[in-house]
Amino acid sequence: MQSWSSPVVPSLGPGGLPVRVFDTASGAVRPTAPGPEARLYVCGITPYDATHMGHAATYVAFDTLQRAWMDSGHDVFYVQNVTDIDDPLLERAIATGQEWRDIAQRETQLFREDMEFLRVLPPREYIGAVESIPSVVRCIQGLRDRGAVYDLEGDLYFDITSDALFGSVSGLDRAEMLALCAERGGDPLRPGKRDPLDPLLWRATRPEEPAWHTELGYGRPGWHIECVAIALDHLGMTFDVQGGGRDLTFPHHDMGASHAEVLEDQRPYARLYMHAGLVGLGGEKMSKSLGNLVFVHRLREGGVSSAAIRLAILAHHYRHDWPWTDEGLVAAESRCIRWTAALSRPSGPPAQSTIEAMRRALADDLDTPRALAAMDRWAEESFTTGGSDGDSPRVMAIAVDALLGVELSTAASV
Ligand code: 5CA
Ligand code: ZN
């Protein structure tokens, strides 16, 4: 699938720091320690109701990770999927009388435009579920060879007992798993399953549903195996970070880890599992199913700048849940104005110590509120004491762009 075009990321020069982030699986902040090439997989959208602020916040969080990696000298190999065939998309198609393919194409295009607008770095491989069906089939065949698959009325399920370490990403107990499984696409109540938690790998065709002819029969892929097939195709085992919003911890990322580790007879699938907190609106998680959505394209059409949206997101630590509010956006817009004014002055306070503070904050589990506060202090000092460094505004504009993806039209840039 076509990705989107990349913003230019200026180089800040030497001094970038090794990045540590919170790993859900071990419950600790750990070094990401990638090789020269950092390998990242972030779960992509199911293309309907794109792009809401919850999506935007999650992709901006992983964009910040990439920028910190790049600043410390790594190339990033970034892969993202599009779940362009799955139950929720088909339900939306039926509810609105549209073709599922049309919805998927339109919403994926809207997502690309929103990501480009937000200056989010594009994945090197942007892969749809439909185009990865041959890989999904190979993965399921491999799992079957390992005795991890059973047939239930033509549907194929993964037997979670084939993975002795099942559940190690989320660390949840069984009661919590059962509740979340029912809520997030599983079918724990279906009679005949060996274990209620066993996830679907392949769904045999149903009347009126799209299906593909494969060696597994006529049907379509399950959800978790889609991401595993795409990640293994492009990144291989033991890639650096598996990312997504916190709602994907269980079952999606636990199932993905189990599928891959049983299939490859090797661990870990990912070295680290990183999850962004959930953005809410009106006291609930912002979600397509609840319909309480604020869309990037609406803000864009209303003249809100990319810098303001990014700063409204980056004002929150990525790991916290937080509510989207008009006040948060207004605060971000005034921060944009303050920073732009400071960066437009002919001189400013020395840049280096502020850049170091921003780098330290980002290397420490992507502490963007702390990085923003460092830049606030630099701007404040520029207004109060003026500062005599003629190069400093230019260098700080580069830092804000490189590390935060925030591009401001300053005197130097116009
Ligand atoms: N296609 C699957 C992943 S393979 C999926 O979850 N799609 S999604 O469209 O529902 O979500 C896309 C990404 O946005 C996921 O990483 C999800 O965790 C994240 N996300 C969804 N809602 C929110 C929210 N309210 N706050 C933060 N992130 C969210
Ligand atoms: Zn996924």
C-alpha cells in the first residue's frame, strides 16, 4: 500500500541520547538499545472514522520515539498495517449501505492526509491486511504444523495452551483476560472452543461476507495473525518495539506474541511492548464505537495548525490517559504564539543547555511535558533578558522541529 510523504527532519548534530521507554511486558522503563537500524511496528488503523485525536496521539507518540532514535544516530525501519478487512469495518459498511472497500480506501486516504498534515513520519512499509493474505495463510499453516491450530466448523482457532508463556505481555489474570476478550473482538462464549480465550486465525466464509480462495479454504484472516504476518515479513523476529494504544495490550499484543513465538519457536517477538495512553472525550475513551470523536481533518478545515495539534498532544505524557479539551487546544495555540515570537527575535539565550534538557527529557521515557517546559523556559528567558546569542533562535527552531516535529513560521524561516 502507498505510504505518505515524509517531512524533512533536520539534524541537530551530535549529542543525542540512548532512549529508554516503559515496557508493558516487564513493567519497567528499559533501554530500547536498538542496533544501527531500529525496528518498529505500530498497529495501524481499522479504516473508518479516521483520524480521531486518540489515533493522532498514539501515532504522534511513536513519531516522538522515532525522532529521538534518529537524533541518537539510528535509522528507523518502521512498519504499520491497515486492518482493511475485519468485522467492525464490515459492520460499518452494512450500517451505512456502502462498499467496505470504498470505506477502507477513502478512510485510509484521509488518514494519510492527516498524518502528512501532522508531520508524522511515514512507515517504510505500509501494508494492508488484504494484500497480506498469502503471508497470513503461510503463518497459519506454520502454526498448524506445530499443532497449535484446531478447526471449529471450518473456522481455525489458535490453541493458547501451545504457548507456555501465554499472557506475558499484559500479565493480566484470567478473569481480566476473559472480560477484555469479550470487549475487544474475541468470542469467549462461542461453544466448542477448547479455551474461551482462543483467538480466531481464519474465518470461513459466511453469506454476504467478503472471502478469498486460499489453501486454508474460502475465508478471511483473523485480526492478530494479520499483524504478526506483516511484522515477520518486514521486520523478522525480535524487532525492537511493538507499539499501539493501551487498548491493544490484551488481547491483541499478547496473542500476537504467542502466535509469533510458537510459529518461530523463538522469543521474544518484540524486545519491548510500548503502549500509549487513551485519549478521552466527555469522560469516556474516544472511540469509534461510542462515536465521541474529534477529528484531525475537522480541526484542519477549521484552520488549526499542525503545530498546535502536536503541542496539544505533546503537553501530555504519552503513557497517561487524558481528555481532549478545547482548553488544551487553546493553551497549545498560545504556546505556539509564544514560541514563534521568541524564535523570531534576532537573538536569544544560549541554545545548548535547553537542547540538552529536551534530549534528556525525551530519552527518559519520552517525557514530552518536560521537554516542552524546557523550551518554555528558553522562550521566557528570551523575553525577559533578551539573550545575546544571534544563532540561538535558529538552532532552537531546528531543535523544536527535529525533536518535536513542530514547525513554526519564524522570522528566520520566512
Ligand atoms: N487496526 C487495529 C490495530 S491492528 C486498531 O486497533 N485500529 S484502530 O483504528 O481502532 O486504532 C488505531 C490505533 O489507535 C491503535 O494503535 C489504537 O490503540 C489507537 N487508539 C484507538 N483509540 C484510541 C484512543 N482513544 N486513544 C489513544 N489511542 C487510541
Ligand atoms: Zn495490530
